[in-house]
Amino acid sequence: MFLVLFIIIYLNLFLFNSTLSSLSNTLVFSAGPNSYVAFDSWRPCLNGYVRFDIRTNAHDGTLAYIDDRGKFDFFYLKLIEGKLRLLFNLGNDRQALNVNMKINDEQWHTILIKRDGQTTILSIDNGLASNSIITYSEDLYFGGTTHNEYQASPFYFGGIPAALERPSNGNLSSFDVYMQPRFRGRLRNLIYKNCTNSRLIQPVHLQISGGVSLIQNQHCSSQLCGVGICLITDTYYKCLCDETDYQGEHCEYEHKPNELTFNGKKYFKYNFNQTIISKNEIIQFQFKTNHYNALLFHIIEQNLYIKLKQGQIIIEYRSNNQLYESSTKDLYLIDNQWHYVQIKRKYEQITMMIDEYHLQLENDIKIEQLSNLKEIYIGGNNNENFEKFYGCLKDISFIINDTLIYNISEYFLNKQNFNEKNLRCSSLLNP
């Protein structure tokens, strides 16, 4: 009887403690001579991010450091006179990002380091203050020339191991990281967006050195937020539903998709219900994919094709048995990240903008005649010579003669039973 009672008590205690997320504790850094915490490596590739909350009154200190085990690449976030500075190298040259906002005010602040293709972003408090910079390099992957060649150290917070500060014992990609004081303050809610996982993760700490203590989480539970992540607040908790298909206080409600998902086997056909005589058009949409070749749009009567070819956007126009082609050049678009595209024909000239950058196309295409618009294929067509699209499209619209606006995405998303028959974008694309 005593043994049965002991087992019941033990199981109750074990199950209760296991529901509290040990990953949601608050770390307290003393800035001691060897104080740091080592977490699992971060794998950002071209579209990952790391976010965490800190609270401090220190003027200077090492907040976070990760490198490719002493070769070239690193991310090094530090506090200088109460402000954030991010130093990093992606295999080309060292670059720096500074945010002109003091955060050593003993208040909690949310810090975000985000990769977005060629752009690296450092942000405070959901964009209250931020800065970004573009990297021009053939190799934009952290830790290797492609995400398959990834090599990286643990992600160190608060400082680095004392052994690495001695050149004879370890290599550092950033030679000056050991010159900075260690961090004094608190850290919580550390979250990674890895390119190898469609969901956010709370990384596991590999080592907690002396001089770092834990404040146990009293509120967060693995069951509270469903598919989301439980974040600590000063008095309670809140659920983070980012990178999921759910919303609500506990990430309990599935939200309606706002994208069209293509599995490389199907395509859609949109009919304008009348033939429209067009002098100028604007086609705009967003896409994301991990496939390099596909037909995105075929404007039938105009013989105009918008394609992905070897990872670049191609505009192809066929007239009088001749083919005219123009393309982007050296863009990083195949990264499972949303990219905005606008293609405009005005005064017979075609121009393109991608992600708010106006592009110079390799070859100019002029379409001089009036266009007859009646039907559009989306994501492929009935010609087996064209590879169908594998990925997601959203916010597709056509603006014709500056006044007629056709919201094509909404048309398909609002069709009865359309959502039930289609895959979710998040379930289709895995890097």
C-alpha cells in the first residue's frame, strides 16, 4: 500500500513539474569572470531569426555570440553605452548595425535579429527602433556556402567560455569578442526561427556556467498555448502564435489562409468574364518557394509568361513567332521567404519591382499594341512543357487602365469549399 501511494505521489509531482516549461525560465547574469549560457546552435540560412527579452542597467556587455567555429562567419551582439551594436560577417567583410535607442533602463525590451535574404535586421520592441543593412556576397549562408554545409558553435549568451578567450585553446571568428565585459542583467523568452523548421522553437541550454542563476517559471505550461509558444511576462504569461496557422489568446483558433498553395501538379484559371482592351497593366503578387523553375502566370491572349527560371523572375513575350525574354539577375529568391513582385506595363515599357527595389532588367521588352485580356493561368498551364509551380502565392491583383482592379487571390479564397480542398502553405514548404 505504501509503495502504491509513493508511486502515485511521485507521478503527480513528476507530471506537474513536466507541464511547466523549463525552457521559459528567466536567466540572471552576474557578469562574473566566467558567466555565460550556451544554447543549441541557431540555423538562420536566409530567412531565420532569433528573438529574446532582456532587462539591464549595464552600460556595456556581451549579449550574444555565435560563429562557424573560428572560420569566417559570426554574429556578435553587444551593449555599448546602453545601446545595441550587432557585428557580423557572412564570409565577405565585417558589417555593423547600430540602433540608436538606450535600453539599459531596467525595463524589459524585446530584441530581434532577423535574416531576410541579403538584408540583416536588428530591431527593438517590435520595431520601435530598428536598423538594417544589405550584404553583397556570393555566399549569404551563415556557417557554410549552403545550408547543407552548416557548421556552427553553440549560441552563447552573456559571454563566452573563458577557454575560448585564450587563442591557444580555441578559435574565434570575431577576434574582439573577448575584449568586451560580460553581461549583467536578465534574459527570458529566447526563441529561434530556424530555416530547418517551419515552427518556432525554444532552444535547449547546453551549459549554464557559474555566475548565472535561474528564476523558475511559475506560469508557462506546455499545454497552455497549443501549437504556439508560452512567453513569460512580469505577472503571468502570453501565447505567441507566430509561424502557425492559429490565432487567439491560446492559439486555439485556426485562421483562414490568405495564400494559394500549389503542389507542382495543379494550376488555376481565372476568367475576366469579358475581353478587356488594355493600354497599361500592373500585376502584383507575393510568392515563396524552394523550387527554382516554374510557370507563375500565363496571360493567354497577350502571350505573356511570368516564370521562375534558375531562381530568377523571367518575363517572356511571344509575338509573330518571335520570343522576347527579360529577367532579373543575381537575386536570392528561393529561400522560403515571401517576396513582393510588381510588374508594370506603361508607355509600351515593362518595368519590375521586387521587395520594394526597382530593378534594371537584362533585356528591355516593349509591347506596343493594345492588349486583349480575357483569361489567365496561375501556377502552370495545360502545356506539359512548362513546369508547374511548387510553392505559395498571395495578394495577386491586376490593375488595368489605372482604374479596374481585380483581386484574384480573394476570388479563389472566397470560393465555396476552396479552403477545404487545398494544402496549407506551412505544411507544404520545408527547406
